[in-house]
Amino acid sequence: MASRLTRVSNWEELAEEAGYNPKNLADRCGVSLRQLERFIPQATGKTPQRWLNDLRQQKACELIASGQSVKEVSIRLGYKQSSHFSREFKRFHGVPPSERQTRDSRRGDRVDG
């Protein structure tokens, strides 16, 4: 019998709606946390929390690149403190979000010609 999780196609959207929390994601998918804990490693090779953290940081990078402030991004992604978001971002990406933001804005200022 195939898991209902194999039919989910909007993982990123559900993860964001669930606040990047495995229990909340399982609830949104209509399965138990244990079912999610068995499915995600088979599908991704990562634990649910690790996979959700990776999605969250990918989204953070997109939002920072779009020009949103560190504070706006941290709030949108459910961090209680901007400082915690900044530490996690640096750990994941190797640079603080403010540096990534500056680098991305400089790229946007370039004129191809």
C-alpha cells in the first residue's frame, strides 16, 4: 500500500505553512509523525528536521537575495530572534545574511553591456 506522502507535491509550501516543524508537517499531510519520520529519510536521505532546516535555509537565501531585511526574513521563517536566524544562516551558508545581502545587491547593481 502506497503512503499518502508519495502523492504530496507541494512539500516546500507545506513545510513553510508548518513552520518547518516535523510534527506540524505531519499534521498538514494527514499522517503521524512516525510515518513522516520513516518516509522523509527514504525520499531525501535526511532526517525530517535536517531536511526541513535545509528547506528553511534555501528559502532564507531566496528572501535575502530578493532584498528583504534580515529581520523580515527571520520573522517570516518563524525564528524567535533575528540573532538565532543569523547564526543558523551563517552555519549553513558560511557567511552572515547581511554579507550575503550586500553581495547580492552589488550583483544587482551591475549593468551588463
